Amino acid sequence: MADIVILGAGISGHTAALHLRRMLEKEHRVVVVSPNSKWNWIPSNIWVGVGKMTAKDVTFKLAPIYKRKGIEFHQAAGRVIHPQGDNSHSRPFVEIEYTDPKRKGEVAQLEYDYLINATGPRLNFGATPGLGPDAGNTYSVCSAEHAVECSAELEKVIKEMKGGAKRTLVVGMGSGVCTCEGAAFEYTFNVEHQLREAGVRDNAELVYLTNEKQLGDFGVDGMKFVESGFETSSELWASSLFRERKVKPILGAACTEITKDVIRYETLDGTHHELPYDFAMLLPPFTGQPLTAVDKDGNDMTADIFAPSGFMKVDANYTPKPYEEWRAEDWPNTYECVGYPNIFAVGIAFAPPHAISKPRQSPSGRMIAPAPPRTGMPSGVMGKTAAKTIAKRIKEGPNAAAERASLANLGAACVASTGLGALKGSAASMTMMPVVPDYTRTPTGRNIKQTNGRIGLGGHWVKYMLHLLFIYKAKALPGWQLIPE
């Protein structure tokens, strides 16, 4: 009998758990540890954040799903990994701390044969003074709860504009090193859609504040694709949408301080600015969750398997070198932890070897560049890949070859809503192959025939269908495994 412990129940962890339970005999134990009692389809938090959906539309309780599928569930957070065991445990184990109200604060140990770290990001609002809901200045759509608060404040500001007030709304990045520019892009245009629907667009200045050097970068160094027979770029494609919707972009910016009515930021040219505002949804930068590791003698070995960012080091090439010398093959394939092939890190939990977009600094040395995105479709694929490797090794032996899914060979599709509505909604649909560009293969870095962008009502319906399909899949309803990651 094998014990598999999965830390995290987001897209990666939940996907891995369901596939492991499907692929393994019942004698093997699949355990999920998550500090959250509910699963959240995060891409639809955008719609919660503008009041088009409720938190119940994008979440469901995990415990009933896991009970039905025969998966052991602990509402707890992983704290310390013991990859070598200790004097009391012959096998490796992980210490967990319960967040379940009935056991809150209680600590337990779970032995494992295989461990998947799918803990996702820690929302580092503290990186910028005054950033985030806790500081009370800006809002977020990173969780369903945050999105509900954001929607309520947006509704309040729209009501003020209906009374004739002029308001400035800011959406974007709350730090110079944020990722998930696509989410901010998406929320920007959902807000713009809401303003038009409410009849107050003329009373609003809508600003997109981003660490991208140019529009359409999205943390993947932009994209090239063919439109109507002509090669174009995601920069031109995105710029046209900003001009059409009259959204003001501020590029290459890093927030330095936020008060209740002013956003202070520095730009790549080294100048400092103040932006008065009335409403702001600014995303935080991500760091790894507070996981540590100790060896069999109790000595701290966190630095051996975690990068300084808190993300876990895997089978990537972490050798320091200039950005121009990084290659696609430096990205991980198997997501096995360095030195421990029975530990995997998937989704946002793994440490990327380098930035995809070129790192840039202001003259003061402040980093202003998007971090690599590792969410959504790629996260699900990584989770399934780790699950397939583990199932294979349990059945064939620990030396069975690992399954592979490098972001340098893996494509991704992103459908960014630009307004929810059956007839008036639209979406910006983007596909790229691969996620990590390889400029040694092609001048554009990607397969130009499989990389494209479209804007229209059809994309909105695709986005809504994906919302329904992935919640169906995550609930493990009949035929769930037929829906691709």
C-alpha cells in the first residue's frame, strides 16, 4: 500500500487527487491537505468582482467530493516537510496544522511515500505599503471573498457616479514584480463594461496600471500571430482594445506606497508619480507558502529544496546566467523536487528558473517586470502529469520513467472576459504554443499557426462554457475525466 499526500486543493492539487484516485486501486491512500474548506474556480472571480456572479457560483465544499471519491481530506496547512523521516518515523512525513474550526491549531504528522506540493501562492500584499483589503485601501479578486468585497465597493462608486460625481478607477498590479497580468487585464474590461451598462462611463476615468513594459506582454514576452493573413503582435492587438474602450494604460510601473486616496509609483525611467484614485483593484505579488524542511537530525534544510522566493526547486536549470542566455530546455519537465524524486511541485508551487519576459530595473534598482504565469490550464496539466508519474511508479516500481510536461512544449489557452452578457458580452481569446518561447526554433519563439488572438461575443460563450465545464469536472461528476485539463 502506498500513501500519497497532496498539499493544496487548487487546480493542480485537486486535479492530481482526482486522477490518482481514478488510476490507483483502493488499497492505496490518497490524502489532500488544504487550509480551505472550499474549492474556487479562480478565473470566474472576475465576474464575482463586478457583481455578475456570487461566491456560491464559483465555489463548492471539498469534503463531500472527497468523501464520495474515497479521498482522505484534512482542512489544514502544510508546515514542515521531513523528506528523510526522523528518529520516530522511518518514512518521510509532513507536519500539518489544522485550520478546521473544530481542530484549529492542532498539529499532526502524515507519513507519505509520495508528496505533491500544490500549495499555490501566498498573496504578498505586504510587499507594498498600503496594498490590499487588510490595509483597507485597495481591493482584490484573488479569492471569492475578496471578489465579493471588491464588487460591493465598485457598486458604491458606480452609485456615486450616477449621482453626477466624477471618479477615477484603477486596475492593475500592486507591485513591480507581480504576475497574472491577464487577470488584471480581464477585470479592467469587465469594469469598463459595467460602467457602460450603468450609463456612467463618461463620469469615469479608467486606468490600467501595470509592470509590463508594453501592452500584451502578459508575463510571457508577448505573442506574435497571424491576423487576416498579416503577422501582428499581442501589443497591437491589446492596444486596439484599450483605444476602443478608452482605457488609459500606465506601463512599466511599480507601486511604492498606497494611501486611501493616492497611489504612488515609480516607472522604468526612474520618475516618481502620484495617482489620485477613488477605487482600485490591484493584484499582489506572489511568494511561496510558509513551508520549511528539516533533515533526519532536525537540521533546517529549507534552502536545499526551496528557492528564496519560497517556491520549491524542481528539475529545472537554476544556474545563474544572463537573461539572453536562458533557453527553453532550462524549464522543468517532471516537476520532481531536487534530490527527492518522490516529491513533486506543481502549479505556482514550483520555482521557475527565470523570467519569460525580460527583467527590467529602474535607475534606482527597483525591479519592474512580470513574473512568469503558471496558473490555469498549465497548472491542471502539471497536476495530472505528477499523478501519472506517481501511479506509474506505484504499479511498475520506483524507477519507472517520469511523465513529462515542460512549459517549453506545452501550449495554453486563455479566454479573458471583456464583459459578461448573453448578447452584449465579449472576450479576448488567446492561445499560445508553447508557453515558454524558444527563439532557437523560430524567430517568434512560438508556433505562429497555433498562437493567436481574437475578440468577440464567441469568446464570451467559450469563457462561460469553460466556467460550467471546469466546475463540473472539479465536482468529479460522471465523465469528468473526459474533460481535458
